[in-house]
Amino acid sequence: MASYKVKILMTSFVTHDVKRFIVEKPEGYKFTPGQATEIAVNKPGWEGKKHPFTFTSLNEDLVLEFIIKGYVLDRHPDHGGMTEELHKLLPGDELLIDNPWGTINYQGPGVFIAGGAGITPFIAILRQLKKDGKIKGNKLIFSNKKARDIILEKEFKSMFDNGDLVLTLTREKLRGYEYGRVDTDFLKKYIDDFARFFYICGPKTMVKDLQKSLSLLGAKTDLIVFEN
């Protein structure tokens, strides 16, 4: 697999623990919204520690964008300190990226259900649909622990018509937000047609539980799209 060396051009916080990285785009580099790539930090000891991250920019953009949540190694040893190291990087530092790959592809209007940083594979898809005037007919249900954790809240609110965006919080009750996990009852409340596509991304247990709930409610297995 090809590897490209790219410089970080800009970083900024999106939420208290999520950062946006704008990086160089290799000449001729192409991807489909929803795809990801393996990224490593071009520093001694980190070059071989590759982790997958989704493109949040559009293919036509002149740069690449990644929106990445930072997981502190002490509390999330399974992440290997990769995102913690990424969050320390500054403009001018280099990343190593591979060719694009991915399993979440837009196949038609449906319901996007995301948990926390699981929203990232959907960002480029939804941005492309908005740009192409095809966002109507799609719905986003986005679950987070607290309001401060919501990635790109303002952008999603400007993207969707009223009723097509449902923001729910699991650890905080606030006016203007739903409260509670996205379970079978929640789905019945906000979805009136289960004969459509469902795109799911989030923690593994959430994805597994949602697959069961959707099947119980009549969704067809071949219309449920998730990361393998």
C-alpha cells in the first residue's frame, strides 16, 4: 500500500477533546465520502503505528481534513496513545497516510445514527449531499454524553430541516435536546418508515444493539450499513 508524507497546515479545536486537522493533499489523491485511511505520525517510534481515520473534507477540496477525538492513554489504553500524540502536533509536523478504503458508502436516502466520534464517517457524506442539494429525505440521529461533546452541532443544525436532526444526550438533561440512549422505543418515536437505508456508526455495543432493534422494527438487513 502506498504511503504519502503530508504536512499539517492547521489545527483547531472542534469541541473540548476533538480537533480538526487540515493537511496537504497529495497530487492525484482521490477518495469517496465515507472512506478512511491509515494515518501514522512521521516521528521516530510512531511511523509504524497506523490507525484508521475518516476523511471529513470533500474529494474536490484542495486539502484533506480529519476531525479526530483525543483519547488519553491512561484512560483508553486500547487506543495506544495515538490520538493523544496527534493532538500534540502543530502546523509543519508531518503525517504518513495510505490509500483510501472504507465500507460506509451512501446508497440512498435514509437515517444516519451516530454515537460520539462515530459521526466522522458521515460528515463528508452529509456535506456532499448538502452541496449537491440532496440532503432532503435523510435524517440524522446523533447521540452524545453531554452537549459539549457534540461535534459540528451548528453545521448540522444548518444542514437539516426541523425534525430531520435529533440530538440526544445520555448524561445530561437540557432543553432542546432529547435525553436517553437510542434504543427500540427511541427509534419508534422518531422513525415512521423502517423500509429504508440505515447508516450506523459508533461504539461496537451500540452498533450491535441498534442492528437488533432495527431488525425487530422491520428494517431489512441488507439496508443496514455499518463498518465491518
